[in-house]
Amino acid sequence: SCKVFFAKDPLKIVRARGQYMFDEKGVKYLDCINNVAHVGHSHPYVIKAATKQMELLNTNSRFLHDNLVQYAKCLTATLPEKLSVCYFVNSGSEANDLALRLARQYRGHQDVITLE
């Protein structure tokens, strides 16, 4: 199932730091696919913030919490007024699913065109 990404055997990655991932033998790989351009793996600031949040509450966004509202207000304050609604989802798959459902509801069509 990994043939899309690997010509031979898939990599067994066991840890990551900054922009690098390391396999079980300690070989270092530059990570170009896991969104590390934002902050990298194991960033101390992100770890500290995540730890602080997990000490308080560790759940997804299906439950109400003031931090979600505060984050949405901060985020939408940086955007044009038309972009004033936030939908928080758990993954890219959920985001794609939501986008399709919203588009279908708005347009009333069921057809989808995708490009590879």
C-alpha cells in the first residue's frame, strides 16, 4: 500500500526533530511532506503549548470550549469580513468532507471534479 511513496521498502521512521526524520538505523532524512515548514518536528514552543493544553483538556473540537471561540475571533480578525466563520476539524480528510458538503448544500449539485 506504500508503493505510491516508496520504490522499494517503506521507511520506518522512529523520531523527528526540526526538519529531519530518523529511521530505525539512525539515518537522517529531510522531511519535505509533513508540513514541517511551519515549525518543524519537536519544536520546544509547540511542545510547551501542547503540554500546557493537554494538562487542562485533551479532546477534539466537537465540544464547546472558550478557547475555540477566542481562537476563531483572533483568526477572523486577520481576514476580510466575508471570511468570518470558522469550522474546526480534526484532519485534512474531515476538511475535504466538510468543504464538499458545504459546496453541495450551497449549490445544490452533487457532481465533483478532481485533479490528480
